[in-house]
Amino acid sequence: MFNIYLMDSFSPKKRFFYKLGHCRELAITEYSFLSGDQNYLVNKDWLLGSEFIHVNLTGSLVFGGTILGLVDLTKDFSKVLTLLQENLILLKESKPDTKKLGLYLPKIYQLEGLRLAKQIGFRKINLAQQLPNFGSWKSVKQWFLVIPLDRYWLVGKINTYANQEFWSVLDQDLPHRDLKSGIINLKLARSLLNLTKKSVIWDPFCGQGRLIVAGLDLKRKFLASDMAINCVLETQSNYLQAKPIWSKYWKHFQLSGNFLPASLVTEVLDARTLSKSRNFYASSNLAIVTEGYLGTNFTQPPSLANIRTELQKLFDLWSQVITQANQLRISELVFCLPVYLRSKDVKQKLWPQFHHLLIKKTNYNLYYLNNHKPGILYSRPKSLVGHWIVKLVQT
């Protein structure tokens, strides 16, 4: 179970709200890792917490804002409008030149919200039928929401919205890109990087370097290695192209400071022989973060025999990688294993044993994430194979 409570446990310390992305477990875990907040509340697709984090630092939060107040659902809605009015007046007084306003209200109260906003002096008002998207946020930066949560109306103001446009441009402008099913996407890569606080990252299955280009602003240094020389060359090329794109869009992220890209070191290296690396050695600030090898990219649901064969290949590979990492005293590993989404037998019977065998005779333990499970399932609609996100920590 998540850290989910009834809203009766809401306290003034919960001052911020966040819209969770499609993988709720990953979004919750990422928020908790970045903020250090363990006493958040989760209700439907919303997270209420005590800490502010800019959603552009994440790969899984859609937008976030300030909680202005809560009103009991059983009370007259005029109390919600009064609270909204007070905050619109404060906005107008602090920014008198503001003419554009976005409002997301229950449909039956939209005209009342419109009339209220016009009386206060706003001239262009966007009344959204659905939650605002990035395009809405881009054109109107002052958005107020009224959201039903359990027995309360939450009245809030959006502060930050994830820049979807940037990720689309970055993906399209990379000289080497692969959109086939099962290949890591940039926002998932960013989330994986946020599951460790280490600033030096080794991706031993770098592929085309999507993990690196997704987190140029998050870490200090990357080592990208792969046994295929063409993958290493493509990673170098993507890295060089990504840096000016990041520099151009940095101001649109609304993050503080200047963009300082992580450095990159590359090496042709079989991940099963990490100790042969000439470039990286164990350090207290080093972690392995990678999508890893997910096996065959099935186009039809695999049979149980196919799955067992795949798992054996993966076990042989990862047992060697983890043994090597253990010998190098790399304290943290974050990686993905395949989940065959149409086979309950694998998920329920084979995975626990597989996890145990992977870390047997090493100093690693499975890190239980915020869902209190030894992993997070990340999957997309119509996928046959999902990502089981795992973190190992050396004891």
C-alpha cells in the first residue's frame, strides 16, 4: 500500500500539490526521493506534500502548485468561490498588469467563476473543460484549480508545469534515435536517474545514450559503455547534439542557476566485465543506472517456455554484472528487468525467485521503494513487455 490516508489527516504542513503521471508509483517515489518528504498524502492521481520541488526536475510529475485551502464537500460551494476570490484579488494586487487567467472548475460552477474573475479585473479567462495541458500553461501562466478529493474541495494555484515541448524537440533532434517498443524513453530515463543521489553515473548498457541526454542537468559525470562500438559512437554524437538543445531550452525550464552539462566518458566494454574498465573505479559518489538489456522484443505474447528462456539469459547476464559491481564496491544499482505483462504466472511465481538468485552471494539488498515492493512496474498501453524498475543497495 502507498502512503494513502483520508483527508482527515490533512495538516497545514501539506502546502503543495502535484499531478501524478501515468505511472503513479514511479511519480510518488520520485517525489519522495527528491524532496525527502515521507509523510505525503496520495488521493486519486494527486499527491499532497510539505515540500516544493520543480516538476521539470522530474520525469514523472505533470504539474505542481500551492494549496490555497480546503473546503468540505458538504458545505455550500460559495465557500470555495470566496476562497478563490480572495486569492484572485491577491494576485491582481501583486501583479496589477495580469490580464490572462486560467480556471479549472466543476462545469456547473464555471459561469460563476467567470463572473467573479471579470469583476476582479481579469480580461482574458480560459475556462478549461479538462485539466490544463502544457499548451494551456504556456499561453496562460496564472492557473487556479478546484479539485474534489475525498470529502474536500482542494483550491490550488499551479506553479510549475513539465515542459513537454522540450522532450519532444530533444527526442526528434537527436541524430540517433530508436522509437521501437521496449527502448527507454527520455522521461523514464530521467526518473531512473532521480532514484539515486549519486552524482557520478555509469550506464554499462548505454545503447544510444538516451539516459545520458535525459539527465545532462541532473548529474556531474557520466560513463557510457557498451560492447558495441557503434552504440558508443552514437552516444557520443547524441551527447554533443543534446548540449546546445539543453542550453537553448534551459530558460524555459524556469530552474535556478545556469545550465552546466554533465561531462561524458565513453568506453567499449562488455557489461559482464566491468572490472576491466580503464576509466571508472569505485567511489562513494558512483552509482550504476541503466535501462539494461530487456531481452527479445516480442511482437506477440510470448509463451511460458519463451519467457523461461528469456529469464535464464537475463539471469546469466545480470548475475555477472551484479557480481562485478559488487567486487568494485559500487554501492547502488538502478536498472530495469522485463515484465511479461500478459503472463501472471511469471509475475507471481518466477520473479521473487529470480530476484533472490540475482543478488545471492553479494553484499546487495533489494531496496524497497515507496510502494513497499522490491520494484516498480512501468508500462505503456498495448505493451507486451514492461519495465520492472529495481534498486540494489550494498550493505
